[in-house]
Amino acid sequence: MRNYREEYEYWLNSELVDEATKAELKSIAGDETEIEGRFGKMMSFGTAGLRGTMKAGTMNMNVYTVRLATQGIANLVKSTGGDLAGDHREGNGVAIAHDSRLNSRLFAVEAACVLAANGIKSYLFDDLRPTPELSFAVRETGSLAGINITASHNPKEYNGYKAYWADGAQLAPEHADVVAAEFNKIDIFEDVRTMDYEEALAEGLIEIIGSEIDEKYIACVLEQSVGSKYIEAAAQDMSIVYTPFHGAGYKLVPEILKRIGISNIIPVEEQMIPDGNFPTVKSPNPENTEGFALALEYAKKNDAEFIIGTDPDSDRCGAVVRLDEARFGEDQYMVLSGNQMACLMMDYLFTVKKEQGTLPENAAACKSIVSTVMADRICEMNGVRLFEVLTGFKFIGEKIREFEESGDYSFVFGFEESIGFLAGTYARDKDAVVATMLMAEVGCYYKSKGMTVYDGLQEIYKKYGYYKEHTQSIIFDGFDAQDKMAAVMVKLRQDQPAEIGEGMKVLKTIDYLDDIPGFTKSNVLFYELADGCALAVRPSGTEPKVKAYVMAQGASEAEAQARCELILAGANAMLS
């Protein structure tokens, strides 16, 4: 196995490396730290695929690491589907999509060309599309796998590679392990096959797809709408500011709102243009308040009820709601958390479906283990079975498949606290398009009652109890960030706390690296605390950070907040 210096020289001397890449590598010739940072390891391929900065080197996103990952996918497809050379029958293809990031189209085309060289047909979208539409397209085209080029809401320097399987969910661990083994075994140049793009098109090994898939996808999203009478009653008097943060939601999100009858859509014009440089935001993340600065200007100018923002690949949806003027003053808005949005949508869906008599007797919902325990109460009071899964929407996708195969439950809604939501089973990944539609319906629902969305949030707190959540991230720098994160988790396992925060007793510690029925082993520690509170700690699968998730409840808003702050202080002490 080559060391980092040998790998660097291998790239410099290979006839298969383009001159622009070689020039980039020559520019760092005297920087040993930079060379080691780029070539010290191979990128890690996991269930979340790949994600990294766009540079030359084995530790970064570039044409060569994308080709290598795709060769791994091709080898997986061939090992599962047999010898596909010259055999493009339905069921053996791979659907490919991408977002607006720099190089995303290039990487998507390169992936298609590698598949073509391996005799595997790809269905390549003609332009950027939301991630959930890729999940939908995998099943719609009868493909065996899917590839999406995106780094979600990461800064502009990043790109990523998500891989999907035939069920439309991201690769399960057993399939990801096969790709990871290939990724680390085969030579990045000599063992990777590729083909000319125009030749692959001419031979039918690449098929361009577009509006026909859009229409089928939109039809499935519209089937999740339940609030036509509330839209008719309130939509004309409600305005929504929308921003796609220069990403893939720019087209289909406004379209879905128009089709359900929302006419007062105010786009943030500067951010409606797809642009991987994300010129108007520090970070294109709708979880962060600062990202909504322009949208807030639009909202105040137009007296808008609330704001919707979707991230660059349009699988995450954030919302900002106007606060009560008498209580908070004029033109005040609040960013909703993913937990708050999920609870608003769940209560709305369950309530309206019960009104209509369409809530199945075997209705089920899913949430990640780090998401609010308020969901448990909402499901309990509405007769819906709640299932918990590990972080990663693929696990919700697996539950949907289980429900369909067994017939025991009917999936209604699933979510993760990181603003990821899904209603319906047409996709097996989180979907900002359907979430935007449902949040607009929530707005109309409360508007028809003479209330704001913020009023509705207070109403469900009164109905189900007071809950507060907070996510704290500890960020690690350097090419050894993964090692530092691993050390933190080792230390936490060695020093098991009896209490977290001052007087908050630990009732039970669950280590998801242990064998727990129904769960794949995962690097997560979950602390069940007194008074129905909880803390979960896990390293991020896509960013160099360890996350602490605080979940608190109380008899009043003040009590829930105090407990949240107490647990947060304890978590910070543990991770420092």
C-alpha cells in the first residue's frame, strides 16, 4: 500500500490524470502538510456515501474519487444482477441526479460514463433535481440503484455522493460495505473503467430523463395533500416568502404550492437562481437564522405570514413564522426547529385525516432516536403507532418497506429533527417539496381559524405538553478530525455519568454499538434522564463534528426551558 507521498507521486506521474489536476498538485509540491492532508487516507465510503471538499487527492471530492465510487457501485450492481454486459433490461439500470453545486453536473456525467463502460444503463436527469425525486426515479425507472451528487447544505467548497438501492432508500449497511470494500481495494486509475459520453448516449447506455418524471413525482406529492377546504378558506389572505438558497427547489416547490391553490408566493429573487457559489448566504442551510436574512426583508416588506426555505438539494425544509405583534412587537419572526415543524405537521395530518375518516386504523409514524419526545405524545393521543430508528432517513425508508411487505402498518409520516420530513411512500428519503406543501397547509389551517402558525404551535403545546430541544455541535478541525471525534466517543464510554447537569439523574444509558434488537449497530450514546428528559450524543456522518441532542419536557414552558438549559450545560461539560 502506498504512503501519502507515494500516492501523491502516483497521481503526478499517471497518464490517466488530466493536466489541470497535475498543475493543482504541483502547486502544493513544497507543502508537506497539505500533501498529507490530501493523500494521507482514502475518503471513507459509508452509508451516507461520500462528502468532502473539492480538491485533487484521495481525501477529496474530484473526478477520480467519483469514478472510483461509481466503479464500486457498478461492481455491486453486477454482483447482484449478474453479468450485465450488453444487457440493459429494466431492473438493472441506475438513476442519476445532482444539485446546483460546483462540479455537480460534471460528477453526475462522469458517474454515468463509468456505468456505461461497465455495460450498465443510467437514467440521467437533464438538469438539477430535488434529492427526493431521485429516490422516486429509482423506483419509477425500475433501476437497481441510484446516485445523487450533492453535499446537502454544506458550504460551497463541498460536494458529495449519495448512493441508493432499488427500494429508493440510501444504501443499507450491507450494500454500503460492499461498495466500501471495492472502493478501498481497486486502483483509482487502472481498475476504473469509463466511456465517452456521446458514445454512451448513442449506444443507449445513458438515457436523459426530465419532465415526464417531474409530472409523475408531482402527482404523488399532491396525493399527500389533505387540506383543500382550509386552502380555499384562507389561501387568498396568506402570503408565503420562498427561497431555494440557489438550489434544486427553485422550480418544483413554487409549482407544488401553485397546484394546491397557494397564489401569494413571494420568491426571494436573488436566491431563485441556481448557483453553487451560494453568493447571498454564508451557508445555504435553512436551519440557520442568518441564512434567512434576505427572506426576512421580503417578508417584512410584503407582510408575509411565514417563510419557507429549502436547502440546495431540496430534501430539507426550514420555516420562519411571524410572531404576535402585541406580545413581541412589529415585524418579529422566529425560525422553527425541525422538531417544531414536525409536530405541527403531525398534529395537522392526524387531526384532518381523522376529520375526513382517512387515518388508517394501523397508522404508523417514524422518527429518529434523537428527535423530540413530543412526537411520542402526539402519536399516543391520536392512536398512531410510533417507531424509532437510528439517524439517517434510510432507516425510515427501511421501515416503510417493512410495513408494505408485512401489511401490519400504514406509513403516514416520518421525520428527523434536522428538518427532514416525509409524508407518503412514493419516496424513501426526506422531501422538502412535500414538507413545503404541508407547511403551507398548516398555515392555511390556522389562518382559517383566525390564528398564525405561531399561535398553532402554542396550541399544540397546551394540548400535548411543553417540550424544548437543543442541538449542540462540537466541531473538529484538521485531516485527523475523525480520529479526534472517535477519541471523544471512547472517553464517554469509559466515563459513564450518574447524572448530567446539576441533579439531572441518568436512569439508563443505551449504547447503540451494542446488540440492540431492531437496530443496526451505530456510534450513538443515549441517556434516559429523570422527568422524561433525554440526551443523545453521536458523531456526524457527514461533517467533522460531534452532536449532542437535548430533549426536555416540563409542566410549563419555563420548566421545560430550564431543564433543557441544565442538560445542555452538562452535555457541554462532558464534551469539553
